[in-house]
Amino acid sequence: MIYKLCILGVTGSIGSQTLLALKTFNNYDLKAISIGNQIDKLDNILNSFPSIDFICVKNKTDFLFLKKKYINKKFFYGDKGLIKLIKKSSSDVFVNALVGYVGLLPSISILKMNKTLLLANKESLVVGGEIINKLLDTKHGKLYPIDSEHVAISKCLYNMKKENVKKIVITASGGPFFNYDKKELNKVTLKEALTHPTWSMGRKISIDSATMMNKTFEIIEAYYLFDFPLNKIDTIVDRKSYVHSYVIFKNETRLQVGNPTMIEPIKYALSFGYCKEEKFDDVEINTIANYKLLPLSKKQFPLLNYADLVIKNKGNYGCVLNAVNEVCVQAFIEGKIHFIDIEKIIDKVMSSYHFSSNINILALNFTNKKVRRITNKIIRNMVV
């Protein structure tokens, strides 16, 4: 069977690696992409994948220019354009590699259409995990993760009984500041924060990895993806990023291992988690003693505590956390705040915001906009 494919966020780290991974698959026909504002990359992508008929860009100006240049292609623009792209492209499978809150509504729309969602957009589950799981529970579409940690857990759980699971353990590299104290963190530069020790990633996720917010998000994702209680989800550090995650069962421990590359997790998702053997060939059994694994301290990385808060309270807690974090990361990139200020501002907003249990999309949109206004106001009043 040939599947029609749509990639949202095709020029980002995951999107561009998905294009590479597609070269090893002959059952996909790439029909649609969203390209943001990186229109300079469109010629090369269309030359490599002439099957693309539907394209969404970020800005109206680019939309007007490109629709004249490529008269045989159908163009859309903006956030509303993403939804039109999803609906008009008639794709069977969607890779959501968008970064940030903008990826939430596309994920919901894809599942409502009963399509297959290959998910790299963390915010979809952090903000809307309850909505997405309700759709999946009522047989609306299918979801396969792309995050390396969650693919690792999926592989370890393959062919195993859930009732035998004692704990799922998400690994972290520890980021570039694993051994830094508060005084050293005060001097961190943007270049240092973007220099991840093992992975090559986009700017947003690199900074999230440095603050450990990325791991906070992954804990929340794991909760919604695998339906284990919080006390069965743990974290640990592998500074070499070779052990991607592991699962402790009653009688054995299974580890998914490999070099730090996203190509394999992307291939897993494109294969819909298929395995032709009894276990995946990159899953090891009872070899944990072979690896140097270190504890991940919540005292050193206090943003990890927000995973517990979001999971226990649900409602719009994840939306608030994500919104304030997105604004802070962008402000740090633009030099408006120091690295250490990210944590301070998140703590300030999370400790004072009036939360709600209402999680429909309109309520989440309201929360997202309100928190961004509050956070931006705090940043404007700071002296850097």
C-alpha cells in the first residue's frame, strides 16, 4: 500500500531528517508540507520530491509570491493554513514536526479525521494530552511517537505484558550544564546553551535540554503515551546518550540503545512500530551494568518538578507551563533575559497564575495568549 504523507515543519531538524529517512521507504508518496518562512529551501525540496502538491508557508507575502512562481501547486499560509493543508491534502499519514503550541491544533485535527499521526511535537501532549487521549480512546486515528526516548520505551515494551512493568526510565544526556552551579549558570551564553554535548537539534529544543524542561515535557508525554502512573516513570542520565531509555520488568530489564541520531526513531514511526522479530534488534536485555548511568537531580534542575505538578493537576497546567517557557526561551535567544532568568520567570508565573480545569481548545487558546502577555510584561519590566 502507498500512503500519502504530509510533513508539518519540513525544514526543522525532525522534518529534514524525515526527508532523508523517506529515501529508504518505497510505500510513501509525499503530498504536502509546511515550510514556515524558510522558502529558500523549497526549490531543493520540490526537486527531490516532485510529488508535493500542497504547501503551507508562514507569511502571506511568501504565499502571494510562491503561488505565482509555482502555478501548479496549491499554497496556504498561517496557522489557519496549516489546518487547510491537513484537510485539503487528503494525506493518510502526518508527521507533526512543528515546534511549540502551534502544533497542538494540527494534532487534534489529524486525529479527528481518523488519520495516522507521527508525533514529534511535544507540546501536543504537554498541553492537550487529555484531549488527544480521549480522541484515541474513541478510535479517532492512531498515534506513533517520534521522540527518541518514547520510541525507545515503545520498543522495550514490544511483546511484553504491561502488568509486569515495574518502571519506565527516561534517559537524559544531562545537557551542557550538568555539573554547573548557580554561579556558573549566571554566566551562561546563548552559544553555550545551544551547544548540546551529544545531539544536534533546533534552537528551542537545545535550550529546553539545557534547562531540562525538555525532560519535564518528556515525562508528561510518557504519562499520556503509555498510561503508567507517575510513580512508575523515572529519569536517569547517560552522558553519552547511548541508552535512549529502558524499562524495568519484574524479571528483566530491557534497554534500547544506539548512537544519538533521530533517523532510527523516525524510521520506527514511518514503519508504524512494526517489528519482524520477537524484539527489536537494538533492544538489549539485562545489560544495564555495562553503562555508566547517573542520577538526574531535581535539586540541580528544579524545572523537573513541574512534570509532577502538570500530571497531578491536569487542566490547563501544561498549557501555562508551555506558554511561559516558550516566551522565556525566545527572550533568551533574543538577548532580553539571562539563561538563569528562564527558571525564575517560570517559577513566578506558575506560582501566581489562576489555573482552570477547563481544557477544550478555546479555553487553551485563551490561556496560551494570556500567559504569553503576562510573561512578556514580566520580561519588559526586567533589567538585564
